[in-house]
Amino acid sequence: MTASTFAMSKSLNESLAASQPPNGDTDQSQPNGYKNYPDSEKQPLASHGQEHKPGITFAEQEKLPKLPIPDLGNTCKSYLAALKPLQSHREHEETAAAVQEFLKSEGPELQEKLKKYATGKSSYIEQFWYDSYLNFDNPVVLNLNPFFLLEDDPTPARNNQVTRAASLVISALSFVRAIRKEELPPDTIRGTPLCMYQYSRLFGTARVPTENGCHIGQDLGAKHVVILCRGQFYWFDVLDDNSDLIMTEKDMALNLQVIVDDAEETPIQDAAKGALGVLSTENRKIWASLRDVLTREESSNNAECLSIVDSALFIICLDYTEPSTGAELCGNMLCGTSEVIKGVQIGTCTNRWYDKLQIIVCKNGSAGINFEHTGVDGHTVLRMASDVYTDTILRFAKSINGQAPSLWSSTSPDPSKRDPSSFGDVSTTPHKLEWDMIPELSTALRFAETRLADLIQQNEFQTLEFSGYGQNFIKSMGFSPDAFVQMAFQAAYYGLYGRVECMYEPAMTKAFLHGRTEAVRPVTTESVDFVRTFWAENPPHQKVEALKKATQKHTSITKQCAKAMGHDRHMYALYCVWQRALDEEGAEAASSNDMSSDGYSASSDRGSERDPSTTTHEVASPNRHSMLSEEGSRTRSPNGRALHQMPAVFSDNGWDKINNTILSTSNCGNPSLRQFGFGPTSGDGFGIGYIIKEDSISICASSKHRQTKRYIDALEAYFHEIRKLLRMTKRKGTSTGSRARELEERTTRTKGRVIKHEGGKDSETPVDDSKAESEDDGLGGYGFFDAGMLQLALKAQKEAKEKPSEKAKHAVGKKLRLSEY
């Protein structure tokens, strides 16, 4: 098998300026940064043979509506409302004046340009979105990649490393098969189909750095996996050419045990010196130059080894450690552990490859997922994680009772009953990749590891597994569970610091074609009133009433964002359209001054550094400090001609504030997960992943040592205090006959006489539990783009001219002899 060519993305300017074909018949569904596929592969990763019949997975794609472009006036109104509780009176007046100027001058023109740009495209924001990810130069570890921590296998005997890993891998391969054969039932919310496009980006993909930004490569025919154990690389085939499984769980366990035994033969201190996965944690430009080092020697097999890793379905990381606490487990799944013995890094941080989807399994069977985030959001990976977890249980049940149900309906043959000759050209025996560790690589690896250890030491993680109550109790009190927890984050923070900060939460927009998320801004006038009321000397009923108003406002905003009617995406797209005009005029000026369109001298070495004299003339991000020259808000081209002036709304203090998230939060989980989390999105902020279960709330908080434990403790204290207030007030109008309330009453008995509910004229409208639950359905798609880091979006670059060589894969690596074990 040969790895596919990993295509380089077009530049953003090239995409924006590209004209439509004369007949207007063009497929705009593919974002730049991915390969362009022929019409026969219009529904990615599906089987498209001559006898192929369309399946169910992508059946609704063509019926999905496009993401709407909001009304400019409504966007500006929402933008001002989000900023009002975060600004002083004077600051807000200045922002309001900038917005009014925008509405009267540049805004309508940019809105029309955006509509024209969006014509014929799947989404008006998609290309800008991908560019914001792919041009992020800092390490992806702790900055972009989130993690899921799975619950343990319910059968204790199966919670050992090899057994758990084999079970999860077989289920993950079944999920791959279901997608490729279009047998995976599509996602829906209350009967409304959701976009399934992201599922085509889960497997066989890799984030590939280049000097001019990253691109996403994908092998649509990938049929092998790569295993990392003690920093050493192994691979073997797991699917045939029809995407059917060729291994049973027993076969998989045998291969994984062989790999573990082989890896243990090399002392970990020696293995760490060749753990090239550490290089994927480097700054992207440095990593790009190191990939060039790996591939430049024709006599070396490093290029083939790299191709094997890039094109794998996914990575399986077998760790030798056994983290014991929730915080340790979360840290291990997010960034690995750092442990230096005699100057050598032997922590699990060396056992990762962050440019791909990774399934991580510890020595004690604890398992998690770390995923490259460019093409997929948390909601998509959550579906995969929960289906994989469920399938492991159902398959075990089926081994006991053959009549037990299966998760996916499939016509694929059982691998245990197949004739091996039907597998085709595959290699199921594990092979070890043997890298040529030239001195340049060894030095780079050492420096990359020390920088990674610094990153790990700069961050801390704390978890809260609150078992006092969960969504059952919250809904029985008449609140949306998500809105209720969001107010907890604000109240705990205000209790510690006496102020509110910019917050972020994603609302899923997958009801639209190629939809991702919209940013919910949880801090509102109502939420500020609540936290101040809560921490002041006020009667319980007043505090609860303020909480009610704040949660209702939060729910209202979330619903609007789920309809793609928020302001963040729209404002950012308008900024990008303005940047396009600036770049086009700058390119024209550069061309007339014997310069190329990206600021290099036409005769200079393309690999050299940019001319320092041009750096203040380029707009690299929505952060006003990086866009303005020292002379003011009007920049000039090299020949002295004035460029477009930045709209005041983008140079205003409000734009900086809304794009600097201090509390970045995301609700993403279900009973298959124990924890979910990500790194802080700003140096002085918190990254908060949370899961609201029926009778518990799981929270993982990260920060760069901002008293994370103290904040978690404040959250726990708040949860207890607010329950006490709710019980004291016994919110009228809430049905006391609900099953959730009955459960709560049975599990949390208190002394004293039970106060029965009595209706009356002052009773509030009863709350429908099902409605409260549905209000949270649109959440759960954490993203880098979402997390207040929009100002880091850079200009995308031109397509790569060279493609990696394609060679046979079977000859790469040392073949392990199964008979030796």
C-alpha cells in the first residue's frame, strides 16, 4: 500500500479572489487545505464502486440548508450586548460609536462582499475557519488538541492494557467501516438531520506542517494503524481493500502483546532518544523544517516511515504508566507526563503523535482519545467515542450470548470466518519502523523534548467529579442544566476575584451544511446581576430569582447561536473580507515594486526571512496591535500609496476584549466519558471542559497555574450552596411529580417534615423537563477557532509544488516474528 499525496492548501487570498467558472457549475464543498476529490468521491470516504448503492450516512447532505449570513444590524446589536457587561461605561460608549460608524460606512460594503464571496460555496465561514487553524504556528499540544477520558470497561477483568486496547481498536475499525460503507446512522436532533461531513475527516488524516502553514493530508484508502509503545513505532494492516475487518479481537490482542514485549526489550532511556513523536509538539515551522530533514536523503527510509505514520487510520498509544488520580489521567490524555531520570525524558509525553487522531491506553486499561482538531469538533469525536465504547460492551455481551444486539447493521463478513486468501494484499504481522537517527535529528529531538517539558510544567489540571446531583435535580428545579452550570462558573470566579471576565461556550451549528459551531457569550447583564446578588446579603428567593433570569437569558442566546444567528462568526468573516481587500491592494503595490504578492523579494530566496521593513504593513491577525503600524491606523504600501484603512470596530478595545477569552468552556460528553478537557486558551485564563450526567457533574479545569485547585473548590462549594438555596425556596410551579424529582427525593433524604407543593395565583409556569433537556442539545463542539484565539489567524499560503514519493509500504520496517513470543 502506498500513502496518498498530501495536498497543500491554496492561499486565502487565492481562494477569495478566485472567480466562478463561466457556467457556474463548480463544487465548492471542499475547503482549501484538503485534497480536491473528483465527483465520484463527492461523499467522502464512501464506497463508490460500480455496484455501489448509496447508504444512509450521507443521505441527507444535499437537503441541508446552508449556513445563513446574519443581518448586519442584528450582528452589531448582539456584539454590543455581549460587550456591555465586560466594559466600563466609557469603553462601551467608544465601542458603540465604532459600531455606529461601521454600520454607516464600511459595514454594508463588507456585508455585500461577503455575500458575493459566499455565492456557490458550502459555507461563508468555512475557508476562514480552516485558515485560522492551519496557520497557527505554535505547538498544537496544549493549545489546539482536546482530549476525552473514557469510562473504564464495566467488566473489571477486561481493564488491562492489551485487552482494553484490542477491544477499543476493533470497535473503532467497525466505526471506520460503517462510515466508509455509509452504514452509520446520521446524527439528528429532534428528528432534524445534522451534517455528517466531519465524519469523513476523522480517519486517515494528518496535519502536515510546511514553511507556509499547515495542510491536511488524507489517505482515503488507508487500511493500517500505527502503534506507539515506549516511543517506538509499529504498524500493521487491519482492513482489506473493501474496508472490511481482517482481524478479530483475539488477533488484535496477540499483535499488541507482541509489540509491548518487543518495545520492552529496549531500555526506556535508550528508546526515548529516538522517540520522534516528540517532534510533532514543536513550533509548526520548526517541525516543517525537520520533516524536510527526514525526507531529504534518498538513501534513508525516514521518508517511508513518515508516510506510514501520516497515512495511518489512527494512532494507538500504549503507555507504560498507571495514572491514579483524575487530574493525572486528564494530564496524561492531553499532553502526556514529564519525568526526567538522569537527564533523560521517560514520561509518556514522548509516546504521542499530535498531528493525528490518537487512542491512548494506560497500563491499567484507562483509556482516552486525543484528536487533531482542524477538521472535526467535539460533537463528532464524541459520537465516535460513545459508539466505540458501546460497541466494546455489546461485542463482549455477544461473546456470551450470540443473540445480543449489535450497534451497527452491516453486511460485512465476520473476520473469524473469512478465508485469509480473501484478505488480498495485506500485512497483518507487526512491523517496527526503524528511523535513521542522524545527528541533526537527535539534536532536534532533545531540544523539542525540553521545550515540551517546559510546556507541561507551565500548565496544571484539576478535576471535580461532583456527585451531589446532576441534570435530574437541575431540571426538577426548572433550569436548563447547561445554563445552570454556566452560571456556576461565573459565580465561582466572581467569588474569588470580584469581577466577571470574557467567557466562551460553543453552540453546535451542524444543522447546516458543513456547520461547525457558533460562539455563545455567557456573560450577560442578567448573569452579572445574578453573581452580584448571589454574593451579597440578599434573601434566598431573590438570589434564586436572579438565577432564573440569568439562565433564561443564557438559554435564549444559545438557541439563537444554534440557529447560526450569533455575532462572532459573522464579525470575523467581515474582518477577513476586509483583510482580503487590504491584501489585494498590498499585493498590487508589491508587484509594482518588484515584490511578490506575499512580501518576498522576487529575486530573493523563498526560504529566507521576510524583510523586516514590510512586517508592519501586513495584517496577520484580528489583534489590533499586530495590525497597526506605529504611525497610526492607516498603513502604507512600500511605494507610499495608502492602503485600506482598518474599520474602527476592529481597532477598538471591544474587539480585543471579545477575542481574549479568560474562561473558555465547553459542554461535551455523555455516560461513556469520565472527563473531557483542553488547555487554557490564554495565559491568564482557564480551559474548562464539563459533562453533565444524570446525577453528577464532571469538570476538568486547566490553567497556567492560576490557582486551579482553588477555583475547583469554589465551584464545589457553590454547587452545595445553590442546592441549599433551591431547597429553601422550593421553586413554585415546578412539578413535584416528575420521575427526576422522585429520584432526587429518594436519594437525598433530609430530616424534618416534607413540604408539599401547593399551586396558587403566584405559581410560576410549570417547566417541562423534556424542554429543559432539549435546550442543551446544541452544545458540545469545542474548537480552537471558538476559544477566543481568532486573533491568531494568519494568511494561508500557496499550494506545495512537490509531492512525497510513493513507494511500496510492505518493505518498510523490521518484520517481527510472531513465533518468538
